[in-house]
Amino acid sequence: MNAAEVVNTLLVQRFGVAMADVTDETPLRTLRIDSLALEELRVLIEDQLDIDLEEVPLTPRDTVGRLVAAVNGMVPA
């Protein structure tokens, strides 16, 4: 699974977001991902992809595309 698939799957399955609402331009806060939910999402992504996102600054104001880009930047080639 690539980073976008992991993020999208987690948003839909774990956070109840409708797949139709998930686009690169969608702010996480629009999907009801607040700071606490974002931390949970971060941990789930780290566990699934075996990466560390601790140093990546993310807020609910960031978009899904920004999150995916951050994850892509951490996934080893």
C-alpha cells in the first residue's frame, strides 16, 4: 500500500469519513479530524508504514494532500 492508500483507508475505516469527501485539497478539519484525532491518525500511519512522523509539523488545517506528502517524505524508497 502506498501512503495515499494508507491515509485514505484509515480516514474511511477508522474515522468514518466518506471516501467521496477525501481529496488532496480537503482540509483535515473539514473531515472532523481535530488535533486529538490527528495524533491518533499519525500513530496509526506510523504503525502501518513503520515510519516516524514525530518531527513532521501537522495540524487539522493541513490538507489530506499535505499529510500524504509528509508521509511520502518519510517512507523509505
